[in-house]
Amino acid sequence: MADLSLLQEDLPEDADGFGVDDCSSESDVIVVPSALDFVSQDDMLTPLGRLDKYAASENVFNRQMVARSLLDTLREVCDDERDCIAVLERISRLADDSEPTVRAELMEQVPHIALFCQENRPAIPYAFSKYLLPIVVRYLADQNNQVRKTSQAALLALLEQELIERFDVETKVCPVLVELTAPDSNDDVKTEAVAIMCKMAPMVGKDITERLILPRFCEMCCDCRMFHVRKVCAANFGDICSVVGQQATEEMLLPRFFQLCSDNVWGVRKACAECFMAVSCATCQEIRRTKLSALFINLISDPSRWVRQAAFQSLGPFISTFANPSSSGQYFKEENKSSEDTSVEDKNRTRDEEVPEDAQIRPEDVPTDPTVCNSSVKLEGAPDPDIGAESPRKPPGDSSLPCPLSSEPNQEAASHEDDKKPGTCRSACRLEVGASAQDSAPLDQELYNSFHFWRTPLPEIDLDVELEQGSGNKLSPEGLEGMPEATAPASANITMATRKELEEMIENLEPHIDDPDVKAQVDVLAAALRASSLDACDEASEAARRAPRDELPGCRLDHGTAGPLTSEAVENMESTLRYIHDDSDSGTSGGCSPDEERRAKVQDVVPQALLDQYLSMTDPSRAQTVDTEIAKHCAYSLPGVALTLGRQNWHCLRETYETLASDMQWKVRRTLAFSIHELAVILGDQLTAADLVPIFNGFLKDLDEVRIGVLKHLHDFLKLLHIDKRREYLYQLQEFLVTDNSRNWRFRAELAEQLILLLELYSPRDIYDYLRPIALNLCADKVSSVRWISYKLVGEMVRKLHRAAPPTFGVDLIRELVESFGRCPRWSGRQAFVFVCQTVIEDECLPMDQFAVHLMPHLLTLANDRVPNVRVLLAKTLRQTLLEKEYFLTSASCHQEAVEQTIMALQMDRDSDVKYFASIHPANTKISEDAMSTASSTY
């Protein structure tokens, strides 16, 4: 239509001179002008001439065609700089077209033209900045919505491809966007400009964002007239926070975020809930815990159901921002510890033993059972004249948890052994019982070991025994029992650090003071705190009178008796304080009362209110009042929450995980099935065997939609189990061949992929007895894609069994391949045998001399097969694969002679396709493509 209208519009003025009026001419021939005449006239024009001709046309479609052909015109004239500049000037004039469709079409071509200008920068320098960028910026405020949208997309594309210079961004782009967001600007334009500013912030970087975008963004967050602007700001708040960093976020953005979270429009609050995790990642741990947590609780209890729904979806991701690698049991890098607070002697003594910076703690190195070692107490002993009074002080990085109890008989040896492990023992205090200088020496520093890390820690508590600071002697309970003469002093000395930690623990327990058991623990800690304020010597007797015997249940000692601290007293004290930290294994809490079960879910990694809300996501009432798929969101984020809490707090999530695993919605169970292998890595082998294996077994018998999640990561999960437990699943692998829908061939293809990975986990006998039948079954599948993967599986199986000592299983497998497929009465089976041989050759699953002995004789017999498809594939395999191997190129053996004779026979085959593939050079075709096409033909 465009070409036709063009022809009708641009006819020559003297066209009337041709036609019927010319019948009286000498030739008496009627000359009618054709369209080809005018096309040839256009071909005679220069590219600039054609551009000028159609750009001046009154036909809108012609001008649209000019906009589409601008890039082609530039390529035609790229050799001449003046012509390129002329084309760019025509673009500037075309940008003033009154038709919006022409302007929109032009803007769609700008990114491509800009890229061309960048590639040809030496010929047309500054072309984009001078001619194209002003058009893009001007169109951002165009009256037509389509033009504005295309210009916004073009601007983001140009920024993403880094085609706009930094100077142009600061001087030409940002000022225009700031102007478009002025209070008197058009509402739609203002909203779109704010969105563009937020999207371009990650592309322009922190400096430009802080100087030119952040101030106006903060103003837009408080736009009282338009909630659309506030909603856009809230939706992109996380992106801005991630760009400007922690300091600017906490100083300038957080106050605005608090305002947006309490906005009177629910859409704004919902947008805040959706970006909460990104905002949390840009703040420090203290603000995250003290301010953002309370703010998030408000969103969870919002009157609007849509806000609550978005908040619960973001709850798991928000909890994951509290993750601390040092407490999650996962890989982490230990920062170099500051040695300012350590003595000079300690510096010199431990310099060579300092933990390397890239040391990592692996989950398998950290046991989860707190009973792996016997408990003992380290007490500060009386001063010894042979031991220096100065003891090593706590490094500045140590905080939060009291020191765990050590059980190694030889403390010095244990210390040196622990020095080899990464991480530091997060201890706050040590109670040390003194004996003699010859028994033990003060530990230089408490370094990390797995027992210390997971052991239920004990705070320092006034035991009404006389202790003096300065001694470095340490004794285990065994040593104490063997020394009845050793006496403990009669007063307590608790360090300043210990008092601070007691105050923190009391503060953490105060929100739950209504619970009688919690109140009792607070009273115990308060008594210890009061005792810590007394002088060790001057007020020892007064402290003994004020502290009643029943303040420390289970730790009652005779105030006037200086006796050793027995292991029974230690166990009693440990049971009294177990609830404070709640790090013990909850697997031993069977038969607990409801109150005890509730207290078992208390932890100190994330604010307890957040965890309680997360655990409530499995409540059936939540599905009615919040979201019908809230359980799915809970299951989706559970691995992240488990990683945040650490395996020591898995007991807080165990019941929730079991509830989700038995949920009526298969989508919830499917979500867990896809992530159970990740959760197993987080929990470690012991908890996995105890809590995840039963659920894993249930998933194996579930719907196919759930089983596929287990199957896709079968190798990842089984490799985490003990070898004996792993072997139990050999009997269940056969069940994966049975599916609810026989047409679900992708399920069987995934099984073949996983079996290839499982070969490394099992012994040759297990492979032969259990995996071999499944592999051979898959090789005869109805779908070619399943068979193709199964051939690779059989090849890898041949490799593994042949390398085993002795290779008996490998020989037996080859013999079964020959019997089941090489001599199969069905031609598809014989073709499968050729495919297996081809895979073995290509992947070198067998040495060529062994292949020539065990497989090649049976392969060559198929040259006389009655089905042409088998002979075609044999010709491809011999010509394009086997003869490419060096063994058959260099050796003049009987095997090579047999191959050549077979190929000659195939070259004289009665089938033309067999002749072709037996005669051509191997480089002319690709075996994989031809083989796949042949395989597909057998479906």
C-alpha cells in the first residue's frame, strides 16, 4: 500500500503527456508508464536523495519507512563522513514530525543507530551526543504516551550498553529528569520520570545517584498529592538502597521508608513489603534487628489483606538477611583478629599459629550432637608464685556467648589441635580452677573447635567459692577427682565482659517475663549480676550472706567449704541454664509439655517475633485470612531460614518442616522436594539422617510432580548420606521407571541423567546388580531422547566396570549387551547396540584394543543385517567414528583389516544410503546430527 500510494502521489507532472492523447503520434503506439519505470528512477537516486524524497512525502507510511531505513542508509554512506553527518541532520529534522507514529518509529531505531555510531566513532565523532541524545531526552516529555514509552526504553537500552558518556548523563539526562519531577510537572510524566530515575540508578553508579538522583528521590517519597509517585518510589526503594550503600540508606532513606510503610494507601505499603529484603540488606545488623523488625511486624498485621500477603511472602527473605556465616555452620572466611588487647607474649607466641584469612569451616566438620564430649569446667585458680599473674585477655572479636566447656584431658594439646581449625571460640568468660603450675599452663587464646562451637555454653555465675583473678591454671573434672587436696577459693570474680553479657541475656528474656520459667531464669541471672558488682576480696563475706542458697538451684555449694567443683555440680548448673541459650538438641525433648515445646523454639539469631510469624504460616487460618498459597511461600523460603538459624536451631523449624511435608497441596510438597538436598547440606549428615530421610522416603512415593523434584537432585542428596544408608535406596531406584503417566518420558530421561552421576557413589557390584537392569531397560525406551541419554549411561557403566579390579563385571555387562541388543530379534534393538558401540568409541569408555576384542566382532556382523537402518548407522559409525581413532589409523592389525573389509562390503550395498555413508569422507557429515535423525526415525 505504501509503495502504491507513493507511486500515485509522486507521478511526474507531465505524465498526462503520455497515454491516449499520444495516439496521433508517428508511432501510433500507446505508451503507459509502469511501476518499474519509477522504481528505476529511485534506484538512480543517491541514498541521500531517496531519503530527502520520502522524508518530504505527505504520506505517513512513507515517512515511517524512512525512519526504518535510516540505519541502512547510514551503512551505505559510512565511508563518507559528510554524508553521515547529513543523514544525522535529516534525523534531527525527522524528529520534529507531527505524526506520533513516525516519532515512535524513529525512537525505536535510535539505539541501533547509536551502536553504529559507536562502532564508527573515528569517522563520525560525537555523533550520538550531538544529534541523537537530545532527541531521546526531548521525547521523555512528549505529549504522546507511545513516544514517551519508546524514548524511555531507548534511554535504558543506551545506558545498559554504556553508549552514553558519563558527562552527558550528568549534564543532559539527569537535569531533564529532575526537571520532569518538579511539583508543577504533568502527573503522568512525573511518575514515569521517577521510574526512569530508579531504573537508571544501578547503571550510572553510586556517585551520580547520590549527587543528582537521591535528593529528588527523597522528595518524591513525600509527594503528598500523588500516591502513584510514592508507589513507584516504594517499589524501587530497594534498588536505590543497594546503589547508595549503607550510610546514605541509614541517614537519608530509612526515614522516608518508615513514612512509606505507614502510608494511607495500601498499594504503597504493599510495595514496601515487597522490597523489604533489599532495604534490609543495605542496613547494619543493629538497625535490622531493632527498627526494621518492628516495622515488618506492623506490615504483617496490616489491615489490608494484600499488604499482609506481600509481607508474608517477603518474611522468609527478610529473615535470611540476619544470616551470620559464623553461626550457621556453613562456609565462611575468618577475618584477621585484632591483637591490640592481647599481651606481647601472646602475640609473639601465636604469630606463627595465626589462623589463615581464607580458612573455611565446613558443615561436616561441625558436629551437631552436644554430647560428643564429656563436660568439665575451667575455673580460675588461686595465684601461684610460679605462674605470672597476667592472663590472656579476651580478643575484641569475641562476644555474645559464654565459653563452652572443654573435655580434653590434656588442655594444652587440645589447644594446639584446635589452633589448626579455623574460627575463634566465641567465648565470653572462663571459670578456671587452679591446681599447680606443673599441671597445666594458661591457654594463649581460645580458637575455634567444633565442640566449643556447638556446646551449650555456661555463663560465669557466683558459686560462692573464693576465686582470684590472675591465675592461668585449668583442670578437668578428672584432674579434680584425682586431687582431693585441691581447694577452691571462697569468693567470685566475674569480669566486666561477663556482666555485660548477663545484662544482654536479661534484656533478651524480659519480653517473655510473663512465663514463670523465664522469670525464674531472669532471677538467677539477676542474682549473678548483683554478685558480679562486689569486690572479690573486700565484700566476699557480705556477698555470701546476701546470696541465698536457693538462688542457684542445682548449684548449691557449702559457702564455708573450700572443695573441688564436681562434675555433678557442672551438670546441674548446665541443666539450669539450658533454656537461656536453647542450643541443645531438641531430639531429646520427646514428651515435653506444650510450654516446654514453645520454649524450645526460642533462639537468639533473629528476633523471636519474626520467627513466630514465620512458623505461623503453616496455620490453616492463615490460608483463609492471608493467602491460599501461604504455605508454598513458607516452603520456598525455608532453606534460607534454616541457613540463617543454623543447624543448632533446627529444632525450631523441625515441626514446621514436617507439617509442610504432609501438606495437602502437592505444590507445597513439590517445593520442598526440589530443595531437600540444599537443606541436607545445611543440616549436616546426622540431622539429615534423623529428620530428612523419612520425609525424603515419603516424597519417593508421592505424585510424579513431587517425585521429579527428588529425582532431579537424587545424586546431590544421596551423596550426603552414609554409605550404608545410601545402599538402601538401590532397591527403590527401579520404582522411578513407573510413572502416573506413561507419556511422561522426561521423567525417565532425568532418571538416566541421575544414574550417570550415581555411578560414582556405588561399588561395581552394586552397579552391576541394581543399576545395570535399569540402564538396559531405558535403552529400549519408546522415546529416542531417553534412549540417547541411556546409551551414554551404558557407556559410562562400561567404563566404570572395566576399570574395576578385577574387570569381571565389565565383561559380563558387554556380554549382556551383545545378547540383549546385538542379537535382538527386533531391528531397533540391534540399532541400539550400534549406538552403544558408537558412544563407547566416541567417549573412549574402553581402550581401543579392548573394544576390538570384546565389541567390534559383534558390531561387524551387523553389516549383513536385513534392515537398511541398521546398516546405515553401522556405516556411519565405522566410517566417521571408528576409523578416526589412532589405533585403527596406525596399527596394521587383523582388526583394521576386518573393518576395511566390512566398509568395502557396505560400499557395495544394495541400499543407496548405505553406499553413501560408507563411501563419503568423515569430515563431510556430523555423526551426532545424522545419528539423532536416525534415532528419531525409530520412535
